[in-house]
Amino acid sequence: MRDRSRSLLPILVTTIGVMLTVFMFCYINGAETDIIEGNAKFSTGHVKIMSRAYAEEEDQVPNDLAYIGIEELMGQLKADYPQYVWTPRIRFGGLLDIPDERGETRSQGPVMGMAVDLLNDSSFESDLLNLDDALIRGRIPANPGEILISDEFARQLGLALGETATLVGSTMYGSMTTANFSVVGTIRFGVPAMDRGAMIADISDIQTVMDMPDTAGEILGFARDFIYRREETAESATIFNARYSGTDDEFAPIMVSLHEQNELEQMLELYGSITGVALVIFVIVMSIVLWNAGLMGSLRRYGEIGLRLAIGEPKGHLYRTLIAESLMVGCVGSVLGTALGLGFSYYLQAKGINITTMMQNASMIMSGIIRARVTPASYVIGFIPGLAAAVLGTSISGIGIFRRRTAQLIKELET
Amino acid sequence: MKRIIPGVILILTVSLLSAQIPSGDDILRRLDANTVSDSRISVGKMIIHGRRSSRTVEAKSWVRGTEQSFTEYLAPARERGTKMLKLDDQLWTYSPSTDRTILIAGHMLRQSVMGSDLSYEDFMEEPLLHRLYSAKVVGEDTVLDRSCWVLDLKAVKDDVSYASRKIWVDKERDLALKEERFAKGGKLLKTTEVKSVKRIQNRWVADLVIFKDALKQGRGTEFTLDSIDFEANIPETIFTKASLRK
């Protein structure tokens, strides 16, 4: 430590590399978690059950193919899969029309609606969707016939709280249907895809309006602790689907896990690959830099190494001491880098980066604010490139020790 | 001289043959004249075949010229009392359950009418085809045992729902017996097949038609015509928004 040139540069390089690794790991972790949670809450659940016919055309939200008999199915699910909590949902599209004093159209706009179990005391939907946090004006619906719409949409329509809005849509049998609702609150989820023209209504109201008694487009299942576990959900889906494998009924239920929906499998695998590739790149780049630093150190310490060899220190021992030294440098750099990386990550976890303007037309369910996420793995991930690069760099630069000849050392020391 | 005579014969034959083939635009005008009247009152049914079940919607329509129409749904119970009014380029609907008069506009125009294969845009379209398309005769064919001209229609305006159409027109009755409608890129969007025709008030009309959205699965929508009265006397007040609430 007394000779700073020996340790300062390697420690600095390792610290910066580790810091970037930790920060990038937390950032990707945050984006990945955001995608999983956003999709699970608004669209996929941890698992989702639909009719086979509905699942085939899910993108078009084909409510004419919705599952009929959800009460019996949900009773069965609660008994067979107690590790999940279940909730029915209906997604629907239509037109939200605001009347003038004569009952004629004053303003209107296309709406993407989501019917959820809002009024049932045992329902967890309000908490799951964070409706209290998302509420901008008004209150959460407490009575039949009350709805929430996105704040931006309400402003576009020039709609005041308590006003009537008419939903114009289709029943599950294709008939045109209209229903008057009272808008009691406006919301903003921070997810641009949801905030453009969203409407949240109680599922009983929508079942009546859309002629869907005891019917829902989708039944979402969530792990009781609301933590998504890929293998468990995949296993549940396999067992459930095996039970219905013997029937050709296109309206038989089918269970799909989160990964199988919205092309999430490819996206999440991509995120995993990015993390892996980033780690490898950091190890390689830092190794090259540390190798260089090692070479420079070897030049500066040319005399010292020569003397140690001349007085009979075995080359292997000398090589090992240099490796041990680099391990210490790696450790110090990793600790410092991890501390700095975690510091930045915690800041980004709390504040986030607002990318809403870049996602104006995005259809992907993803928050408009990107946040990092610090996990227990974030505390150790930096030690992989930190130690590996330091050891690798010294191992390569230290090979020079074995090339030096004892006979020449004496001459070099004399001059 | 020996060479000239066959040439002259060939030219004369081609000229005579082409003289017998009317131009596509003439056929289209005759088709429009047979289809469109100054006014008419009709009652008909739509049988909509879904993947789960089929249902029948009954409606009565009052039409004046090409710009005004009023439709009242008579059955089933859920639809009864629903009314639609087309006034120029606006489409209004009245729903008795909400007592609301709603303008159907924007993306809603592309939605299906009562779950059928027909969209509101189809409902709103200018019925005089010769105003929207230029036509070319591309062949002859037989449909419903009737000899037909096959016409290729290309849109002459930008704001039409279908960039091109192919129509099989009965040579004698000036009635379209089959039709295919295409998007700008050439993708088939809708098909129409006439299954039966009858003569009413000196006009040939289709009384059973299968209309199919080519992008949807299913058997399409059947339209049956129960009655039609051409040149009917229709009170002016029916084509007003006030009549929707009556």
C-alpha cells in the first residue's frame, strides 16, 4: 500500500468496472421486474385460464369465445390449486360517449376497458392494481354503475367527475349494447399503454351489459405471495392442461403461464442474455486493462522481481504472491465498486428515469418510469468480474516472471 | 389480295364482337339504376352465424335516395327499439335502454353491425358504385345458372372502404350475383353471394344473400328480404334525429 502505483490503478479500474456491472445488473433487474409485474397485474396473471378458442385469438379479445361457467371452474381451481388466488376478468373495447343536455353526443373516444372484481369484499383486485395510488381525482367505485377512466382520457373528453358516460360496445353474441355509467374517479397507472383510453368497471356490471352471466374472458391466477416463479407456474399449467387433453371441445379451458403470453418468453430471455453478455464483456475489458496495468507494474517492479529471483525465491512462489496481491486488489476494488454501484442503483430505485415521452405510442405493458431494483444478488454479482479480471490480468502479465534467466539477473543487478 | 381479305375479316369480326360487349361503366350504371331507387321501404332478416350459435335480427328500413336511411330493429327482444339514422355522412344510433342518441364515428365505423359480417362503414357507403369506381369488363361467367359479365372495379376516390372490387353482373337483369371486395394491397376483405332473386315492381332484387367477412372465421351472415316497396311515400320527418326517440 505504501507504493500507490502498484495498487491504485488496478483498484480504480476494478472499482469502475464493478460499479458499472452492479449498476447495469440492478437496472436490467428493475426493467425485467417491471415487465413481469406490469404484465401480470394488467394482462397475464402468473397463470391465466381461457377457453381454447379465446386463447387462439386472444389479441383480438374475442369475448364471443369467452369461458362460460366460471363459478364452477373457479371453485375447482380454488380446491385444486390452493397456492394461487384467482380472479375473473373481462377485457373489452368500445366507444365511450358523453351526452349533452339533450342526450346527444357531446364528445366521445375509443375505450379499452377492463372489468375486474371491484365490489366484492374479498376481492384483492383494488390492491393488486394499486388503484388507491393510481387515483388522480375522485374515488374508487363503491356501487354498481360506477367506473374509473384514465385521467388523460377524461380531460380529452372534457368529462367532470360524477357525469354520465355511455359505453357503446358489443355483447358476447355480437349485438350492439349501450350502458350508462357514472364516472367517479380518474386514474393514471404510469403505464402509457394503459393510460391512453382505459376504463375500469366492476365485472358484474360488464357481465350484465355484455350479456355474459357466469362468463369471463379470462381467469387470472396469482401466487399467494405475488412472487412469480416460472417453473412452478409452468408445472401447474402442464398438470391442468393434461386433464383436458382428451377432449376436442374448443371451449374447454386452457391454462397458460406468464412466460407463454405477450411474447414475454423471448423478451425475458433477451434480458437474461444481456446481463450475461454484459458480465463477460466487463470481465474481458477489465482483464485487458488489468493485464496492461500488470505489465506496467512488472516494468516498474522489474528490479524488485529480479532481486527476489536473484536471492533464490522460486518463480512459482513469486507468481503466487503476485496473484494473491491481485486478489486483494480485486477484493478492495469489488467492495468499493459494489458500494458505489449499489449507491447509484438505490438512487435509481427510488427516483427512476422517466421515459414516458418515448413510449407515447407503445402498446407494450411497461411502466413509463424505469427503476433499478436492488436484490441480494446485486451485493455479490460485482465480485465475479472484480476478482476474475484482477486474477486473470495478473496471471497473464505475471507469465513474464518465468521467462527471466537467473544468469542475466546478476548482470542486471550489477549495472 | 389473298392476304388482305382474311385481315379485313378478322378486323370486322373483332369490331363486331367488341361492339356486343358493353363498356364496364355502362354495365355499372345499369346495375346502379336497378339497385337504387328514389325511395324504398323494406323488411328483412339477418341470420348471423357465430361459432357458438346463430341468431336472427329483424329490421325495417326506410331509404330515400343515397343519403338518407332510417332503420328500426324489430327483433330479438334485446335489439327491439334500437334505431339507426344515416344523414349524409353521419350515422346516429338510438338505444332505448339508455335513452341515448349516439354518433357512430371514428374506429367504431369499422365495427360489426349487430355482430354480423357487415360493418357500419359498409352501411354508410355510397350505394351508386359508378360514382366511386371505374369499371372494366374482364370476362364472362355463369352464376346461379345466369350468364354474367365479370367487372373489375378500381376506386376513383381515395376515401372508399374498398380499393377494388370484382363483380359478377347478370347480363339481362342488371343485378350483381357475386362480389369480392379487396383492400389496397389486394387482400380479399369481403365476399357476397346471391342465393336467390325475385322480380318486384319491374326490378330484379336479391332476396337471399350471404355476406362474408373474409378475415373472420365462420359461415358469414345471411340476409333475407321479406318485403320491399320501391318508390314508397315516406314522410320527411322520419329522417330526423327527433324520430329516433319516437
